[in-house]
Amino acid sequence: MLSKSWWGSLAVAGLACFACAAFATGSSEPSSVGSSNVTTADPAVPRPPGKPCVVELFQNDAFTDFSNHPFSYTPPSGCGTHWSKVVLEADFSVSAGRQFDRTASLWLGGVNLYFGTTEEPSATVAPSWHVERDLTDYTALFRHAGQGQAVLGNIVNDTYTGVIHGSAKLLFYPASIFAPSGQVPDAVYPLGSDPVGSTVSLNDPTSQLAKTLNLPRNVERAYLDVFAQSQNADEFWYTCVPDQYASEVQSCGGGNFREAEVSIDGQPAGVAPIYPWIYTGGIDPYLWRPVTGVQTLNFTPYRVDLTPFAGELSDGAPHTVAVSVAGAANYFSATASLLVYLDPHAKQVTGTVTRNTLVGQPPVPTVDDTLKTDTSGNVSGDITTRLSRHFVIEGYANTSHGRVDTTVKQTVGFADTQNFTLNTTTYRQQIDQLTSMDGTSTSRIGRFVTNEYSQHRRYPLHLDYDQQVASDGSAGITTTVHQGYEQKVAQRFGGLTLYSASVHNTVDTSDTLNYDSGGHFTGHGGQQSAQTFAFHDSLGGCYRGHVTSAGGVVTGDSSGKGCPGGDNHVEWFTHPDGSPGYGRSLLGW
């Protein structure tokens, strides 16, 4: 039961208890045990009560080449223009055979609706999978008709035979007394140059995804949703080493530090840590059948708070918002969307940035090593890469509510240690990497704190690649991977915690590839994997999912274990998948 202090806090934030209809899934859901199809422990997007209006974007399209698939969008009829929630649902499949993992993205009016990759098939398994994304914060985009497209390049020939099919639709849940519409951005601006939508390739650290915008003169808050996906030579960036070591340890060069940098008019404005996604063909394809890596099929954007710049963005002059990737070495595929809240009671907001300590802190890591090479050419030792930056960005905006001062404080960290053992029978590379971010965004009117949002993120990665050569020349390559995604968020107002939540998503997998003395692949063994997804929040919400596999078959699939009553139970307006969402927990101005 909510305490009286909680009730008051929720009412202030527009989350009174009548709006707390829950979304529940329980152990009665069908089990996937025995299946070879894609199985993950990820939660679905929770839904409000009521029947949604559905707009189909495309149905059962076949992706057999690199042509884009256009579609037309018309707002739903009979649901008004204010919705409690907007959800994208997409379903994909690939026929049995041979096929690479492919990158898939969906777009409307230049704005990204979905970004992820596909599952690789096998000769006997034709996988299918379902993805969802909460797009409520993009409501302004959906109030008008527009053109969109699905981008999913694929090759089908005598060698690569897997045909990919896909369908997608938008679900609009009408606002009601039980599920009121929340405060959402008033405008959404894509940074890409394609008017329908496409990613931009960032080939090196100087490449930019950039857009010069003339924004309204009454911007009071601004956020940037950023995706940066590693491709080509950068696909396995987390396994690479600085150039000076590449030859000695027989690894890719370019270093193993990557980070997205956000700028406004050339001035550093924020940082977006990059997740080390591993696709279903990555390192050893059997690692990811049928349990995929963290977010592999459905990436989550990182949201950068640009509110300290609101006063400057409102000055009527053109402003260039840009994203680059520090360390990019061919290449990252990037997209970003600027979400803007306007002051409805002011024609002109003024203000400026008063402090920015990110300026003058370039993203240049330090590198140390303990490598030793003996007289026989055997190599052993570590290469360690580290970077830690703390920065503060402050700015104010003169709004109809008075002068609002916003402070964004963040500490971003990167630590990577790679241990190498190279000799005549062994090539072993062990990677321990941790990307971290701790930050707080605070807004004040005078001495009164109107809003405080904090977040804590950790992206741990452990990868052990162990190649052993036997005396007869045959070889085995055992790969073990641990991926994690950890997030804690809290929203405070007037010293009271309105809401807090945590997400923990881990995948552990291993497999051994076997080769004969001629280097021919003879099979694999020992495949096993496990994913655990856990969410809980201060409203009593709880989600637990756990799935295991061995030999490419699901051996365990549980849902709700560890939650009260053994059932998953989350409020419809929450984000149990860890996706960003500020609007509902902020004041109604």
C-alpha cells in the first residue's frame, strides 16, 4: 500500500492512484522448453487498459535485397490525438538455410522507430521473433500523416538462402480516466538528412551525424535519443587493441574505447556511452542460438539531457546538433532524435549556458601494458585502457514559470583489461570491460528544486576466447561471454523520491568450435546459455524472466519467479525494459 507521503508525491507528478492500472504477466504463459526458436527473457512493453487503435505499417514484406521498403502512415481514426501510450510491434522471421545477421531499422518522417539486428538461421531452424518499443514520447510525430520506410538489407542467392520477412504496426491507446495522457515532447526532430529516414555512417572520430535546426523560440527542455551501432571493422571494437600492440598480439587495431559525443554548435554538450552489442553471427554463431545477446534484436537508445542549452536553442538562430563516435575506426551506424518541450505560456524563452566543464576534456584514454615476449616469440601479459571524466553543464532559461536553472552532472568511465597468452599451442584473449555512467539532472526555480533525475548505468562485458591446438594439428576454440546491462533511475521532487526503478539484464553463454588438422570445421559442442532479466520499482512493480538453453534447445523458461505471488506485475506507464522516459514524472509545465 502507498504511504500518505507517496500518495501526495504521485498526485503532484500526475500519477494519482486511479491511473495505476497494472500490466501483469504470469507463470501461465506458454513455456518454450524444447524449442529451437528465438527465446529471450525480455519484458514486453506494459499496456494501459482499453482497446488500442491499430495502424498497420507493412505486412509480411519479403527482404531479399538492399532496396528500402516504403510505407505511408495515416493517424488512427476514432482515438483522438492524445494517447496514453503508443507502442510499436514488429514481427520478423527468416527461412531455414544460410544467412548473415542483418541490421533492421524502421522510420517515419526521418525519425527512427526501431533499430536492431536479425537472428541467423540454421539449415533446419527458421527462427521468428517479436519486438516492441514504447514510442509514447514520439506522440507529436504521429499526429500527422507521413512517409516511412523499412530498411533491412539482405542478400539471397545460391549461397545465402535465408529470406527475411517482416511486419510492423503501431498501437494507440486512447487516453481515459484510468490511463490519462502524459506530458510528452511537443516536437521531434531527426538529425539525419534523409527526409524518410536512414542511418548515417560515422567512419572515424571526425565524422558527424549533424543537423542544423531552426527551433521554436520557447524551448524549455530538450533531450537527444542516440543510437550508435558498430559495423564493419568496428563490429568487434571491444576485442581490439591500440595500434602499437596489434601486430604483437595478433589482434585488430584501433583501440577498444568507443563513446558517442554530442555537441551543439561545436561545443561539447553531452556523452552517450556505447553498449557492446554482439549480433547473432558474432564470434561464434552457436553462442546465440536460441538465446540472443543483450538487446541484440532490439537496441535501446541512450537519452542525453540537453536542457541546460534550452535558452540558447530558443534564440531564433540556427543551431547545429551533432553526434560523433570517439575511437570510430570504420564504422558506426548512427541515428538520433531531438525531443523538445515548449513553454505553452511564453512566445520567447531566453537564457544561456553558464558553465560547461566538458569543454576541454577530450575523450582520450590512458593505455598501459605488462606484455612480455620471450626469445621463442611467446607473448603474455595485459593491455589496460582507462578513461574517467566528470563534468558539469549548467544553464538557465527564463520561462513563464520564472527563471529555471538546470544542472547536469555526470561521471562517465571506461575500463578495459585484455590478457593475452600466445604460444605454439595457445591463443587466448580474455577481456574484462566495464562502461559506467552516473549522472544527475537538477532543475531549480530560485532555491526550490523542481525536479531531480538521477541515473546509474553499468555495461559489464567479459569475453574469453581460448584457442587450443592439439599435437595432431586439430584445434578447438572455446568462447565464453558474459554480457550485462544494469540501470538504476530515480525521480525526486522537493526532496521526496517520487519514483525509482532498477533493471538488471545478463546473458551468459559458451560454446566450443572444433576444426581438423586441415582447418576444416567439424562441429561444435558444449553450447549452453542463460539469460536473466529483473526489474523492480518503488511502486511495487516486479518483473522476472529467466531462460536457459543447451545444444541449441531451450531447457528452461520461467517468468515471475521471485516476484510477489510468483507473477510479474508492473504499472502500465513504467519502462521495465530500461528504455528512456522522462515525461510522466515531471511537473505539468
